[in-house]
Amino acid sequence: MYNISKIREDFPILSRTVYGKPLVYLDNGATTQKPRCVVESITDEYYSVNANVHRGVHFLSQQATNLHEASRETVRKFINARGTNEIVFTRGTTESINLVVSTFADSQMQAGDEVIVSVMEHHSNIVSWQLQAARKGIVLKVIPMNDRGELLLDEYEKLFSPRTRIVSVTHVSNVLGTINPVDKLIEIAHAHNVPVLIDGAQSIPHLPVDVQALDADFYVFSGHKVYGPTGIGVLYGKEDWLDRLPPYQGGGEMIKNVSFEKTTFNELPFKFEAGTPDYIGSTALAKALDYVSAIGMENIEAYEHELTEYAMQHLKEIPGMRIFGEAERKSSVISFLVGNIHHFDMGTLLDRLGIAVRTGHHCAEPLMHRLGIEGTVRASFALYNTKEEIDVLAAGIERVARMFL
Ligand code: PLP
């Protein structure tokens, strides 16, 4: 049973007001709110355990290390990786992507080699490749989409050449909500002997993910989008690939021995974790993953699917409504514009009604170019949103629209 009132009680912020109105928080694509257990984990660990991990002989250090490494196991289990050595803690999706892009380009790519991305990527999965393209002469090829916001698989296949070295695509679009058929994308890439990096920033909070079933070579996500704290994220990489890539940053923890003549590097995953890790964050992230696991990712997916269907149906009834992203498989993100109302005006006026949505290009400017617009209003739902909140959103949009008539 999906007990929505109990779930909402776990998130104290949801009962606050904004401008005297009950908060309707629909900006979950940007970041999610935190359940009590996550916030308490942070204070509890600082109050009672805090000590630097891995290098200490004393009790607290060992306790903090145990918590940190237990969190790695929680992440492993959550995405079904083979081993904890395949789980690297980073600062978030952006850092995970940059880690792979930079080390992969350095060790596996030459001038003229190609990376395939999609038209619906977040800037973090475009600009990081462009930095390498400028530095090394790497070429970006782009998978196009149809007007519903679905990637064109036939066109994707045609992009492969003997110079294709990697495919780097998002699992779920942060603008359109499209759930890309990453299993097929991976299968096709592997048929060409090409590895695949999946940006899971918008999928991990909404769908069950099994990296072995997908056969993803790299899978990345952020803690803060899945009810965890900011400043921590994950890079999953197949052991074989992580072994082949060089270290990303130099520092403590990532080395075995250091001399001025020669330095040897630590084993996985520590080779990629230079410096003091966010061990407080990793414990809190594990708490967040335990929290969603207890509800059940399948249950969350089904509940959010119902919310999204309900919202699509009601928003479409609003005169002048244009929705961007009507893929067959769609996650809980709805981007829209109404008549000629600027997205910024709509967002600002909804805010005065207590409704938090995001406006702008959503760090996906190439996608905006493809859609022929500058930006959208985006409502993105999480496990704690309700149909009543969607009614408030629909009424709010209609009210704003009437002001512009
Ligand atoms: N990729 C996608 C699809 C996203 O939606 C986001 C954030 O909105 C990111 C990457 C970047 O995530 P972060 O800012 O947590 O590194």
C-alpha cells in the first residue's frame, strides 16, 4: 500500500507555507526534498561518530569508515553492481561524467575519434565532451529525436563509424521526461564494440535500475535528486573499464606508494577518490536509498506514472497549452508553455501562489534549439506529490493565463 500521508509526514518542509500559501513543490527534477531520516543521519553522524575515514587507527575513525563502506554496499545493491569496487563516490552526476569523459578521452581517444551523444542531453553531458573535443580534436555526433521527444534508433545506428569510441546518453530527459530505451542503445553500441555511459540523474529517483541487466559500462547519478544530500554522487563503472582508466585527480587516498621518482595507485574504487571523501554524505545517501527501497522503486514508479497521466490529462485541457515531450515511455516531468506567456512570467506568478516550478532552458539549450523555443515551464513530480497538488497547479496556470488574456 502506498501511504501518501505517512510519506508526506516524513518530509517536514512539505508542510510549510510560501507567501501564506501551502507549498506545492514541483521542482523535483532540480532537487528533491529530504526525509527526516536523511537529515537526522547527517546530524547524528556529526554529533556522535565524526572522524576522518580509512587512515585512522582509533575507534571513531574505524566506525566512520565502516559507515562509509557500508554505504557503498547499499549503493551497490541499489543498482545491482557486481562489486563495491565498481562504486566510486563523487560530488554528483556532473563530476561523475567529467571523471569518465576526461579519463576516457585521455586514455582511449585520439584526434578524429567520435563520441555519440543525444539531442536531449543536459549540458553536463555535452560541454564536458566539448572541452575534450577542443583539447584533443574529438568529434561529437548527435542522435536526433522525433517531435514526441523519442530518439530515432535508425538514425542512431547510422552514426556509428570505425572511429566511434563511446556513446554517452541520458536515461531520462530532464526536460521531456522521455525514458530512453537505454537497453537497446547499449545493445546496439556493444554490437559495435563501443562502451556506453548512461546519465542516470533523472532515472535513479523514478525507476528501478539494474546496471547488470542494462549491461551499462558506466552509470552516474546525484544523491540530491534521489532524496539524499547535496555534494555526493555516484559513478558506477564496470571493473574492467575502471581498471583501464587512469586516475582523475591526485591526492591522498588514491595512492598506494608515493616517492618523487614513482607513485603507484590504490586499488578500485579508491584510485578515483582523491582526498577526504564526503563520508557524512555517503551515509545520508545510503539512508535515502534505504528509504526509497522500503517504499519500493516499482511502487514509486507506478505512483508517479499515475500522477503524470493525471497531470497530462488535466494540463492539456487548459486553452493554449503546449506540452513538450509526449513519448510513449515518459517519466514524471512535464514541460510546457501556455499561449504567448513567457516561461519566466508563468513561473514567477505560480510562485506567488505557492507553486514551485522551474523555468528556462533547463541546462539543455541544444534541445531548446531543436524545439524552436527559448525555454519552458517545468513541473516535475516526486514520490510525495499528490493529485490535489496537480489540481492546484492546473488552477494556478489557468489563473495566470487569464491575467494575460
Ligand atoms: N544530467 C541530468 C539529466 C540532469 O537533469 C542534471 C541535473 O539537473 C545533471 C545531469 C547534473 O546533475 P548535478 O547538477 O547534480 O551534477
